[in-house]
Amino acid sequence: VAEHENRIILKSVGAYKYSPSVAAFVKSRMQRLVEETATKNRELSVSDLKRALQTLEWQIGRLELLAKEVQRVVSHYEGVLYRSNNDETYGIRLDMGGKLSVRVILRNSLAHGPLDLIFDGGDTDGGIDISRIRRQLVKNSKPGFGQLSRAIDIIAQMVKRG
């Protein structure tokens, strides 16, 4: 049954192929969208139902873009997508050449606000200046779709330079 559910979920967000961890992320977020939509829209008029369906379609489109971006980052940088044990929060853990470890918390506000980045290492042992990386991120990684990829690309480039 789980394999069948995954295929249905993935078909609903397009024919794009996701890794098992990203597929689980999409499934979890999709289930939450459906539950929220059902809870908010119990008794609607026809015009309200139309607006609710348009909103749901818009949210599914955003989820699809986010899933593709997460897949790209995880694949390109050999990251690990993980789920927090105590809630529905997902994150990506990336090792930047053994010099710096970065965790990105994937919140609902992703692409519409600041990234939630956690740096481990750097500053002392690897010679990586985290404050310089933060300044570059503020300067060059503006909110919007693609923000996650832009930020990770900036971090990787700065770690590579040393």
C-alpha cells in the first residue's frame, strides 16, 4: 500500500523522479496540505470552494518547486534529507568538503523569508570564516524560489576558496 500511495503522491506533483527521502518529504507535506485544506473548508459555497481549490493548486505547485530544489541540493552536494523525531520538521545536512557542516531547516516559509542555516565547524579548525559566509549570504541570497540552491552554492564556493 505504501508504494502505491507514493506513486499517487508523486504523480500528483508531476512526473519528476525523487529519491526515497525526498518522496517521503513530498508525501508528508502533501498529507499536511490535504488535512489543512479539509479542516479549513468544511462548509463552503461554490465560489469559496473554487478559491480553496485554486489555493490548494498554488500550494501544490510551490511544493513541487521546493521538492525539485531539495532533490537538486541533496543530489549535487551529497546531502542527507532528514526528519526531526519530535515534529514534522525536515532538514538537509550537508558536509562541505570536510571543512564545514551545514544544516538547513526546511520550514513552510522557505523561499519567502530568511533561511534557517546552522553551521558546525569553521571559524577555528578549518579556517572557514563563517561570519564572512553569512555576509555573502545576506548580500547575494535573496528570498524567493531558488534561494536554497543559491545559498548552498555560495557556501560551497566560499568553502572551496578557503
